[in-house]
Amino acid sequence: MSNSSDFELLVLGGGMGGMTAAAEAALRGARVIVCEVAGELGGTALLSTGNVWTVQTADAFRQADPDGDVELWQVVRDNLEDSLTWVEGMGVPVRERHKASSSSTYQPPPIGRNIDIETFMTRSSRAVGRSGGVVLNGTTVSKIHASANGVTGARITTVATGDEHDIDVPAVVLATGGFQGSRELRARHLGEDVADAVAVRSNPYSAGRGLTLALQVGAATSPRMDSFYGVILPAVPGEITEGDYRGLVLHPAVYGVVLGPDGTRLTDESAGAVGLANAVAHVGRALFVVGPAMIQAAEEKLGIDLHGLIKAAGGRGARIAAADSLHEVATTASQWRYDGGRALDTLTTYDMAMKSGQELSPSRRTHHLALGEEGLLVVEVQAAMTSTYGGVRTNTHGQALTSDGTPLAGLFAVGVDQGGYNVSGYVGGLSRCLVYGRRAGARALEAT
């Protein structure tokens, strides 16, 4: 490694947000050090479909996430197209966005494209190297050095050996992917019930390192720390695998009815997968009930073979049952130790409301489809957490803020480490990493 004083930026985390920040700074001529704890770059982005998208309007954002930060989102909306052009200019394939996602139900339709994540990581790493920087796999940062004037350096640790090396660097970008990998931090911020109930659908290294380091030097957390981005999966026994991360996701859950252990609906299923996943996480397990009209609508809109997905889940040991009446659904619920009697009342009331147009509680915003009395499927489901929503409080440049809103000179948080962007809904994750990664990478150079 070159003399540490020759480097202008340290990036902690080699996922989408971190490598975007590193590449942006490198393309501006800066020498960058990237510390990535894993043996390869990419983080949780490697597990995604590569869709880089967001909603089109502020009203759509507020509908998707009434508690999210519109100001932070507006920056992404205003800069997404330019950032995708920037990606394409690096020689990364940029294609049409896949529709197999619950985001396809948003109106007006989301904007964005699909990118090749692996190629992006390769090209970003090359940009860092060409500018005289270095990517250090198998390393982390154990401490950030700071004075009253801001960041002054950091301590880099080699994970395998524990060797430590202090460097002088005027700016640090935190991009460690959130804290979902830490049971302790999940319990602290989301509660013991959620910490134990959720399956973690993410790379195993995102365990709160960025958040911990930021707090140690005076950064504040975002206003809400108690929610997460997640999905519904069939409740398969044992640990979920990387193959399950995409293959078992029940995006069509927003079309069906989801019942808790007491036989009542947990939330408005149609409002989105995130609210549904958070609601299921608080009760542990739930029942997803879906009828033929719902299945047809979901498959046409999302391009997902729901029958095939459910069959695959059965092969993994999930509890699945077919039913030709709501009474049979209730019987299955009772056999699985749910409140079958109340489940029957709930489903009967639901179908009557769908047919008559009456109001429900919880309400039903969209997908006003009845279950019917034949061709029903019942699947026991669980929540899977992809990333946390709470994190470091930042401004619209990704710069970390103190509790009174003062920027911390030289300290930035991007991607999932940047908290408060979303709280109860979802308007894209890779888009935030891309836009704020570029902004932080450019702004960080002003500290040098």
C-alpha cells in the first residue's frame, strides 16, 4: 500500500453504495481505499435482480411510504437518469427493468433500468485501481479517528489475522449495508420478537459496523429505527439459503389475504410487501390465503408462476394446503394451531366486502378481489428481512449529522447505512445506493 497520506478517501463496504462512492471519487482523480470484509465485492446487491428504480412523483412516494423522507427521495428522483447514464458510460450493461416485483403494482409505473451488478463491481474496482487506489478484501475498520474539525483517519483491521494499521485520511464513507446481520442490534432497535422471528435474507456481513462507528464519533440515528425492508416467504424449516432469496419470495402476497395466529388480518396486504413483512414479523408465522382470481391477477401483473413457486416451497417443507371452500381453509387453520373459527369469520367478511364494496378494517387499498369458494390455496408464511431502514442520520449529500443537525466533516453514510429514507414502504434500494454513492463520493473530496 502507498503511504496513507496519499489517499483522499476511505470507503468501508464494497457493495453498491460503497463502490459507487469509490468509483465516483476515483473518476475525479482521487486515490481511494476500499475496505470490504468479504472475499468478494457486491454485498447484498449481488443477491438482487439488479433493478435500479424509484417512483415517479412525490405523491407516489407518500402513498408508498407516508413516513419516509421525501427530501432524500427527491434527490434520487432528480438524479437517477443521469446516474444510470454514468453507469452505462463505465461500460456496464444497462437494460430494461424486470417486472417480477411488487413494485410493478405502483402507479404511475416506476422509472429505472436494470444493470449488471457483477460487471459494475468489476468496472468500479478497476476505476479505483487506475486512479492509484486499492481495494482490500478481508478487511474492516475498527475505529474512526476524529477531531473537533472532523475525520482525521481510521484504523484498518485485517479480519483473518487481527493485524491493525492506522491511516490518515480526511474522509470516510460508511456503506456496510445495515445491521440486519446482528441479532443484538435487531433486538435493540426492532424488539426481541422481531429479532428472533425474521429470517435474514441478506449477505452475512451487514451487522451494523457502519452504524456503530458513526455513533462513536457523534453521529445521530435516523428518527425511526424500528422497521425494515423485507418480504414474505413460505415458512420453510431450517435456514433459508441464497437460492431461496429470490426463488421463494411471495411477491403475490399483496393480492391475497394474510391472517395472524388469532385468525384476523394483520394489515392492508395490498399496501405493499414491506408493511406486510413487518406485520408478520411481529407475530412470527401467518397464513397466506389466495383464490383463483387473485392468482391470475398476480401472475399477469408480476409475471410470476405462483403455482410453481408454491410447489417449490412444498418441496422445501413448507406447509401448504388446497381448499375448495372457506370452511376448508378454516379447518386447515385449526389443524395448524391458528384460530380457525375467527379465520372463517374474517375470510367471510372479507369476501362479502369485496363483493359489496363495503369498507374493511384493516382497509383494502387496491386489488379488490374476492377469494371465492374453490381453488383456494393456504400457505404458512414467515417474514424475511433484507435490510434495516434505521441508520445514520444524513443530509441530502449523504453527510452524517449530529443530533442537532450539524454535519460531521468528512463522514458520510450511503446505502442502507443512511437511515430514514424509507420507514414503512419501499421505493427502490439500488437507486438510493447509486445516487447517494455518487453524491457522497464527490462531496467527500471537498474535505481533502
